[in-house]
Amino acid sequence: MSASSTPARRAQPLHAAGLAHHFEDLAQQHEAARLGMWAFLITEVMFFGGLFTGYAVYRNLYPAAFRLASHHLDVALGTTNTAVLIGSSLTMALAIREAQIGRWKPQIGYLIATMLLGATFLGIKSIEYHHKWVDHLMPGPGFDVSVFGAEGPHARIFYSFYFVMTGLHAFHMVVGLGLMAWITRRAARGDFTPGHHTALEMTGLYWHFVDLVWIFLFPLLYLIGRHG
Amino acid sequence: MSAHVVPLKTYFTIFGALMAGTALTVFVAFQDLGPMNTVVALTIAAIKALLVVLFFMHVKYSSRLTWVFAAAGFLWLVLMIGLTMADFDTRGMS
């Protein structure tokens, strides 16, 4: 797996490169990693799920306020970011495919493209946050309830959900970019072969999961009652 | 190993479908469908999510146990949101 193989490992030349001694073979090791990653992703589903549940409860209680508040979000920027993130999922999937067929250069290229798209997403997100800051829509003492008339206090609840949910999502993106930097360095070192690229594939699972969360956040936050 | 190499065409088709789904969500959001607006938006999102899970996350080509894991996450999420909403909706709060 890593370069720091133990002396004991080196004394066992029968083991394939990157195989930990407690696994039968690479296939079993890979399956264990995949299941472990999915178990982690389930905890992530439940983590974000709690926020989605809270959102559902409050949107049900204050539908008019949520509609008004949602109309202050920028649909064009939100749509662009959705496209950017889907694009980054494509390049991530393609990077893994290149590793599977053992092509080194396009693999690095796709990984770098994935990072650039991820950074673009965060850049656009920060522009949106800045707009909300300027418009006094950050939850807290500076929140301008008068923007929404009588619905002001309830609109503030929407913005609390907006910032916590997109903020935690953005945090996951930052973590993802860190993982990508690490994985790109390993890819550049030639760590990933068609027979063994588990770390790359697990990072891909995480990246796609973050995309999944956004697929639900986008319509629920940006697109409430837009026809009104 | 993950011996299955997904054809390029599949990845680009899924990418196209996800982009089309995004455009459709935005388009539908500006039409007045009454209470169906949210239902349609969530249905499109669920289909997009399914495509990502099956193809980009390779679940379609993974072991049955991976299917069980992925489905378990979805099941518990549905239970959490479903039972919570059933509770709130029957209290006459809104």
C-alpha cells in the first residue's frame, strides 16, 4: 500500500505488491475497502440526513417564508455550480478508468481537472456567500429581517439551513480537495496500477458522494416556488 | 479487483443525462405545478442520484453486499425523514 512496507512484509515475496498480510488476495482486500468506504458513506448520509429532516420540518411549518427566502438565491450561479460538480464527477470517474487501463498521463490530467472543477465550485460558492453577506442575509445579529416583511424571522430559519447545509457541503469539498491533492501526488508517483488502485477508487467514492448531496441541496434550496 | 472497465460511452451518456436532468429541474421549477413542483424536483434528483450511485460509484458492477450497504443507507434515510414527517404532519402544527 504505502512505501513504508515493513521488513516482515519484504520477507514474504509471495504477497502481491500492496497486499496486507491479513487478506487472502488483492480482490478480497479491495472488497473490504469498498464495504468500509460504503459504511462510512452511510454515516455521512445519516449526518446530512438529519439536516434534510430538519429542513423538511421547517419548510412544512413555514412554506411561504421558505419560498420568499429561496427567491433571494441566485439560480444562475446555483445551476452553474451543479454543472461544475457533475463535470468533476465525470472527470473523477474517467481518472479511475485511466488507472484501470494503466494509462498514467491522462489519469493525472483528469485528477487535476477534477481539482480545478472542485476549486471552481468553491469559488462560485464564496461569491454567493459574499452576496448574502452584503445583503445582510447571514444568520446572526446582522440578519435583516425587514427584507422579507412579516416572514422575516422564519426566512432567517431558511438561511440558517442554507448556510449550515451548504457550509458543511463546502467543508466536504475542501476535505475532498485535500484528498485529491494527496491522491494526485500518489498517482504522479506511479502508485496506481490496473491491479491495485484502491485508494484512488475510494477517494472517487467520497467525491461522488459529495456530488450526490449537492444534487439534492440544489433544488431544495434554490428552486422553491420559482413560478410565483 | 474492479476488473470491470466501464465503456467511455456509458460515462458520457450518464454525464449527459445528469446535465439534462439539471436543466429539466430548473425548467420545471419555473412552471406552476402546484404541490407537484416539489415532488417532481425530488423525483428528478432521486433519478440523478441513482445514476451517480450505479455508474459513477460503480455499484452496478459491484458485489451484492455493496448493493445491500448502499440500499441500507437509503432505507434508514427514508425511515428518518418519513417517520419524522408523519409525526409532524399528524400534530396539526402547521
